[in-house]
Amino acid sequence: MSHSPAAERPVTLAALIGVLGVVYGDIGTSPLYALRASLLHFSADGIERWEILGLLSLIFWSLVLTVTVKYVIFMLRADNRGEGGILALMALAQRQARTERGRWLVALIGIAGASLFFGDGIITPAISVLSAVEGLKVISPAFEEAVVPIALGILLALFLVQWRGTGSMGRIFGPICALWFGVIGLLGLIEVVREPQVLVALSPSYAIQFCAYYHLAAFIAFGSVVLAVTGAEALYADMGHFGRKPIQLAWVAFVLPALALNYFGQGALLLSDPSAIENPFFLLAPEWARLPLVVLATMATIIASQAMISGAFSIARQCVQMGFLPRLTVHHTSETEQGQIYLPQVNMLLLIGVVILVLEFKNSDSLAAAYGLAVTGTFVCTSCLALLVFRRVFNWSWVLVIAVFGPLLLLDLAFFISTALKIPEGGYVPLILGLLILTLMLTWRRGRDLLFARFRQDSLPLKSFLARLPQSRTTRVPGIAVFMTGQADFVPGALLHNLKHNKVLHQRVLFVTVINEDIPRVEERREVTELAPDIHRVILRYGFLESPHIPRELEALRDIGIPFEPMQASYFLGRETVVAAAVPKMPRWRQWLFTIMSRNALPATEFFRIPSDRVVELGVRVAI
């Protein structure tokens, strides 16, 4: 397993502060609602001391096992040339699958995880910002009516500034998050010093006793305990931005101690004053500090939401490059940072989803029910793929793989089942979103596969076409023709149409095929083959974190002696119109869905950055 230098970047103070802002924003805002949501299930007849200690112990050991052991120790080792996240892991696992069916199953698990991640991306901003603004109700009940409008205002502003990129925001995010973790750790510590017996909950025996007493009802608590570990998947997905070491160090040295202290502080407060269940997080602060704390919490939740939105942009682009979504508009918001991108269509859909959720659920307690399912579903998908990767890539024995990931997968499944119990209360939201996105991705992939199969069936092999070309007496005209084709060994439909209607072929011809690799970035971009005098095949390879730029790559062909003048080049593209075959290979509704996605896909000219005044598009009807 060759690790990329990206995974082993040096640990600098700037990197550590950056990690706090981007990677740990989501998990860092969980204390706002996690313990309270867990206790509310058992508060009808008053909360007893052992219940508080049992739930605290569950939260603490969930942080240790799910975040520290699974993600920080093990998953951060499973990088795809420095990149992390469910799709990078899927690409890694697909290479190890030995059969076509195995590869398809791995892809299904990966895109199911990615679909749930999008569901999570819509719920995180809504629940985080709502829970912070709800702190105003602790200051004065008069703020009750203002919570939803203020939260909506903040969220609208957040989505509307996305086009500016995260670079400028990132510089202030880190220090604010450092302050946030320092403050919540300190508030917790003060309360723990007052009530030190709360520390007995560090023993897992309290968690076990709680589960033993409540049996199946403990599952209900699990559904809220999982709120304490939301954001663990983001920690893995952001590895490409910061490298492994800064993420590990920030967690162990700063984030975990701050979170643990805050949870234990809330527990200590509840032991001495059970009425603090109203909002244990904000009641930790003395009265004079509550308004500043609401402001700081709101800033921290905006940062958590930003990390989730950036993650959704990154996953969406990876899905496009891997062929699971149609082409989307990608704006690069930084000249220097490859990963900083803005996808307007994705941003708009996220904004609509978030606004609907806030208006529908109105408070963070109701949204807590919807939240867990997306997170735990992604956890399960990651653990399943990790089994294969650690067995095949790291050559672990099955015994070791089962010993390490077996218990972690069981914990993930326990979390998943517990959140599935909340489907009627709101858990249906991420489930519907996830299924919708999964259906779109599978339909797009299936449609493209059928389209390419049809092309191969109807097309003329390139070899036989070139063999007949000298005898065909085709008129050659000055200039360069660039034919974009997805099938490198077949004659592009656009060329046949051009010959049929215009009866000419350009003096120099380039067949250009773009291939998306299952690695983040490729080192060997171009592969050029001379097929006949003045006729070349150019294969351009891109990783799933790269955006194609065809004219720039073709100009670089001069370095290997192929003259390319941009002003003499005409780009020929086929525009497919999909129609139903006599015996359709897809159900009618999927065909309709695929057609809509095709029509709304970004034109190839924009996606490949081809100058529009040099393009000739020829329509092709394809029956599938």
C-alpha cells in the first residue's frame, strides 16, 4: 500500500488550527443537543442519578470507539493516494473486488453511503444553527418566536456567500473553533470540579448497567447518543485537505478532551440540578456569559454547516467524475487550492432542502430524530468497505479483520437500528433523500452503460475505417478536426455524420477520449498514438478530484511534435437524443428520469472548457 505524501504532511500550527475549523466543526457542535436529546427520552418521571451517569458513559465510550478507534486510528490509514471519504474508499475496494458482481456490490455500498451523506448535508446546517439560536430562549422566553426567522436568515446568508469560496472564510474559521473548544472545555471543567463524582461515568460499567436495565428501550437512547459522534465521517473525508497527522493530533490532544469535559460538565450540572434539562449546555455558563456564548455557538454552527456544504460539493464532483451523476457546473474559487470548489446546482438544492426542514420541524429536538439515520447509514457502509480494504490492501488475516472491524460494525449496526426506530418521527427525511439520490445515481449509470453499449453495437471499428480511408478518395481540407469520443476504438458518430453530409475530412484529425481514473489525481495525463499520417488518438486521464481542460492539454501536444493551432481547430461533438427502443432495456419511468438528467447536464463544451465558437455539434438519436 503506497501512501501518498498528502497523507503524511508535516504538522504545523496553521494545519492544526485549520483542522479545528473544517474537520471538527460538526462533531464540535454536538454538545449543544446530544446529551439533552438522549435524556429527554427518560425524563417523563424525572431523571435519576444512574440514568445520567449511564448515558454519559455511553456518549464517552461512543466517542472513544467510533471516532478514536474506528476513524482516527484505523480509517485514516485507508487513504486512496492521500484522499479519504466513502468514494475514495469505494474506489480502493473496487480495485480489490475479483468479480464483476463484486465490483458492482462495492459500488452500490459506496454510492449508498454517498447518498446518505447528501441527506446528512441537508440536516446538519438546519439542526446546528437551530440549536445554537435556541440558546436565546435560555436568556429570555420572549425570544421563542424569533428562533426560526433568525435561523433562516443565518442559513440563507451562509448559502448565498458560497460562491466566494471557503478560502477567505477558512482563515477565521480555525481560530473561532479553537476558541469554541477552549470555552466549552473550560465551562465543563468548572462544573466537574464542583461535582467530581460525575467522573465515575468514565467506567464502561455504567453504560453496560444502563443497557442491561432498559433492554430494548436502551436502543431508543442509542438513537440520540449517536448525535455525539456525527461528524466522524467528515473527519475521514477531509483527510485530503490536511493530511493524516494533523487530524489525529488535533483530536487526541484537544478536541476529545474538550468534548469529554463539556459532556461531563453537563452531567455534573444535571446531578446537582435536574431542572437544568431545559438546556444543560447554555446553563453551564454564568448568566452574564450566556449571550456571548449564544453568539459563539452560532458562529461555531455556521462553521460546522460550512464544512458539511464543502463536503457535499466535493462528493458531488467525485460522483460526476466517476460517472454516477450528469455533468455539473464546477467553479474553482481559489487559484492555488485545488479542492476549493463551488457547485451552484448542488448549493441551490441544499438551500431548498434546509429551508424546508427548518420550516417543517421548527426546533432542534424534532430534527434530532431525523438526524441520526443518515450518519449511521454512512457508518455501516464505511465499515463494510473497510473489511475488504483491510483484508486485501493491507493483507490482514480474516481473523484480525473480524477481530477489529467485527465489534465496530456491530456498534454501527446498533446505532443504525436505533435510529431506524425513529423513522416515523422524522427519520424518514434522510431515508427519502438518500433513496432519491441513490435512484438518480443508479439510473444515470445504467443509462450511460446502455448508451455506450448501443454505440459499440452501431459503430464502425476505427481500424477498419482507417484501413479503407486511402482508397475512399475523401477530400481533405485544411485545418484540425478534434473528435470527442467516449469509445476510443470506434469511429465517432460525429465523424460519420460529417462525412455523410459535408463529404470532407480535415487535414489533421485528433480522436480525443477522456478517461476518469479511480484515483484522486493522475501523474501521466496524456497518451498519444499515431493511427495514420496526420491522424492521432489522444487519451486524457483525470482523477476524481480533477476538472478537465481539453484545449490546454491539446496545446501541450506541441511539446511532442504534434502541431496544434487553437485557431485552426474545430471540435466535433455528438449530441445524443435518447429515444425508447422497440424493446426498452429500462422501465419507462427510469428512461424518463434519464432523459431529464441528460437534458439538464452541463453541455460538454462547458464541462471540457472548449471555446463555444469552435464547436460543431451533430445530433444523434440513440434508442435504448
